[in-house]
Amino acid sequence: MTTKDNSDNNNITITTEERIKINVNYLDWLYAKSRERKKQNKGQLDTQRAIELVIMDAGGEKALKELFLKEQDEKTIDELTKLNPIIEKTFKQDREAGLQALNEFIANLESSY
């Protein structure tokens, strides 16, 4: 993934391989959500109907995709905080301060390369 900084906006270019990986992860996540929904209905739903209900419950496909991305962001943040015990402790005390410390940690990593 590459980032292009312009004065007006930030553009992220995603390669075809990265896009496919994201889509596969999304479909896997959606299928897991549909299995949860099937369990709630004691297996009375087929997979297609369960997926439709998951989408409807989220408020539409766009909202569902936003939820997926938010959950992925949270997983990434959790993994990164575990790399530095001080940041992990800061996150537990104050999420906003933890995000700031994590940003500084990432900036330091990037500048070292």
C-alpha cells in the first residue's frame, strides 16, 4: 500500500493483491456474522437470508462495510499496542492518550527505516 501526500488530500493506493485480501477478509467476516445470526435463530435461516439480515441490521451494506473496517482497525490497534507495554498500559488508562502514543511509536518506527 502506498500513500501519496498532496496539499489538498491524502490518497491511498491499494494494489490488486491487497484489495483481494481485504475482500476475502470481509467475506470471511460477513460469513462469520451470518453464522452468529443463524445461531440466534436456532438454525432456521439459510446462509443467504442470514447475510441479508446481517446487512439489514447494520443499516445497509455501506454501514456494514464501515463496521468491518472499524473492527479491523481495532484489531490492528490491539496488535500494535501489545508491541509496547507502555503504550498498552496508556491505552488501558486513556484511549486518546494511547492513540497519541501509538502514533508517535509508529512515526519513530517509520523514521528508523
